Amino acid sequence: MNDVLAASASGDRKISRIHDLLERVRVIADPRQHRRLLDELSRPKRARVVSFLNQHAFNLAWTDPAFGADLLRSDVLLRDGVGMAACLRLLAREPGMNLNGTDLIPQVIAAYAGRRVALIGTREPYLERASHYLRERGADVVCALDGFGDEARYLAAIAESRPDLVILGMGMPKQERIASRLVAAADYPMLIVNGGAILDFLAGRFPRAPMWVRGVRMEWLYRLAREPRRLWRRYLLGGAQFLSRVVRLCWGDGPDPSAARMSRPANSNVTTWEMPSMAMDMQPLFAQTDTRLAQLVQRLDVGLGEGGRRIVQFIAARPGEGVSSLAYSYALASAQLRKRRVLLLSNDIDDAEHAACLVDEVGGGDSNPVASAAGEGVTRMRLFSDTRSYQDNYAVLDDSAVWKGLAERFDEIVVDARSPFALATAKHAGGVILVVEAEVTRASLLRKLLDDLAGVNARVLGSVLNKHRSHLPYALHERL
């Protein structure tokens, strides 16, 4: 019995670890966002790490907690490959552009033309060939080391050469471990990219697939045909493992179908605001009439009290759309109906690139950050900074003095926080509203979110659901 429980707990930890990684993936939707990413990476304000989550990384993270932790510490985690695209789609998330390192890293290197570059990985003569290739294209290669030394050697070499860009081509999981050590030791801005076999590609050791093969998403098959002895295990056995794990991730631990059909009893005192049923492809998912918004404001006034100086947070039970639009609609309704000074904290705003950022301003020593007015009675500010580390962001969002200062300046603060900062902010909120896409939200995800909120003593006021509550188990309705 104990062995069964231990196996179940281990499986839950693996699934939770993969969900955390998928939450950290930055989805680049279009060429405009791609250009913004390159611009951001070319001008780091501190030491930053870029990593890629592909099918192989998924499998390694499933079995290796240390590797999963190293990936989570990456500042930018990008989706790589058709396997991960399929996984995200099964989780009802858009995969965005395929940003594999073989295509993106040369673009990053081009953005660093004339600056100092360090290469760590592969073996001779390919290391020298890669160095020569980059020097011909304007890179100042100040350090080139093979990928078979110990960590101390690399730390010392980077500390001495002080490059602006470090390309690690050692393969997983070693390169991610070295990247974590390098960024922890860095005392100046630089970019560290985990590049896998990128140096071998630059050196011409492994040719790229023809464009038509890449166009039909079959480059993996081309590589397998070229290097069967090295890659058959990763692509064939690893592919089968990946498929089974994705199925388990998406469906294996979902709600019990019989329980999901149970309806809420008439005498239940569950506090919910159920939205009309609508198709999954409608935008936004949580569209509401003015009457519904007025009711939402009234009910929160009852739950939070009608006085000012309050913080309300909207949290999604699953990754997806709907939360930001709902948070803004509520903020606007509250400002107009109650004549309140409302601050909306969200990174999903139209002018995110130019908007003031809470973490940047507070982290820069300004204890009284100035948000930019958005009109219509609502002031908007970005919640966290993409240019700062997880630790820097968390330190600010976990600081009760920051929230106290905001509450002194605004009548109401509306927070749209996504993982991994949702729990850090939730503990400071006067009330938390769960936003649930009941048709596709797995019961295990909602159960975990409720447990996590209870763990930080967050006050859950209720839930906003689209579709039908009958798609969630009866036990969860009691907890909501």
C-alpha cells in the first residue's frame, strides 16, 4: 500500500513539475513579437538565461527534478518542436511560433555583432570552425572551450573573459546546470543561451534539413536518418515516452466522469457567478453584459466591504484566455459605478512595452511608483518585469509594504496575476476570484490551485465560470 501511495505521489510531482514548465513557456505569437524578443535579448539589463523546451527536455524534466529546476530558473523559456506544439494544443493553449535554437540562436548572435562572445561546447576541430564562422560574421569570439571539462573551468573562463553573450552547446542537462551556475556568479549584464548542437551546426558538422523538409515539420526525421546511432533512442523510444506522458498529463489525472455529472444540490451555499454558455473559440471567453458586471461589483462589495482601500485578484484555474479581459471589465465597472480610483495591475495590456512597471519602479528604489493613466477611470500598470529575475520580481510582489503603499493611493487595486507570481500576490489580496473554463479545466488543476491558495491563507470569495458547473466534480463545488 505504501509503495502505491509513494508511486502516486511521485507521479503527481512529475505532472506538477511539467505544468510549472509549461506555465513558464513564453509563447511568441507572430513576427512582431519575435522582433521584440530579439530586441529584448540583445539588450539585457542583467545576466539572463534563454532555454528551449522540446520533446527531449520534456522527457528529461519528467524524470530529473534537478534539470526541471534549472529550466524553471531560465529567464526566457521557448517552445521548440512539433511535439510541444501538440502538447500545448491538447492543453487548450496556443503554441505560437516554433522557436528552435538552430534558427533563433544565429539571429541572436547577429544582434551581438561587434560584441564579446564566448562559445562552450562540442570538440575540435568543430569548435574552431564554429569560432571562425562567427568571426567572419562580426562576432568578437573571446573564449572558446570544449564541452567536456568541469564546471569550475567554465566559471573561471567566463569570469576572466567577461563576454556579452555565452553560447552553451554541451547538450542537456549539463548546459542548463552550467547556465544556472554562470548566472548566479555573474556581476554584469550578459545573455546565456542553452544551444544544444548549435555549435556543430555552425561548424558544418551536422547539415540542416532542406527547407521543404523543415516546412513540413519533419526535420527530426531528417536528423534521425543522418545520425541513427546517436538519435534513435531520443526520437523513437523518447517519442513513445513523450506521447504516453502527454496523454497522462492531459487526461490521466482528470476528474472522475461519474462525479463530473453530479449537479449542485439546491441547498448548497456555494458563492458563484456563472457566465452564459459559449463556444470555446469565442473571444473573449468571459464576455459579460453590463448587468452581469454590475452584479459582480455588488457581490464583491458585499464580500470585501463597500469601503475603499481593498485589493481583489482574478486567477485562472488553467492557462488560457479570459482572465485579463474580465479583470479589466470589472475594474472599469467598479470605477464607473462606484466612482473609485482603481489601479489595474496586469502584464496583458495593449501598451505593455511602454507602460510603467510596478516591479521596475519599486525595485529601482521608488517606493511610490507612478502608474500611467489609461482613461475611463482606470489606471494601469504592469505587474512584473520580464527584464528582471524571478527572485527580483518575487521579492517585490511578496513585500507587504509595497501593497500597503498602493492601497494608500487607490481606492481599489485589481490584480491579474499569472503563475508563478499568482500566489505571491494572492496572499495580499482582500479577496480572490477564480476564473474557471469549466468545459476544459481538469479537476486536478483546480484542486491544486485551491490547495495552494489555502496554503498562503488567501481568501477565495467565489468563482466565475463559463459553460456549465456540472463539468466539475461535486466536491469541488463545495470548496468553491
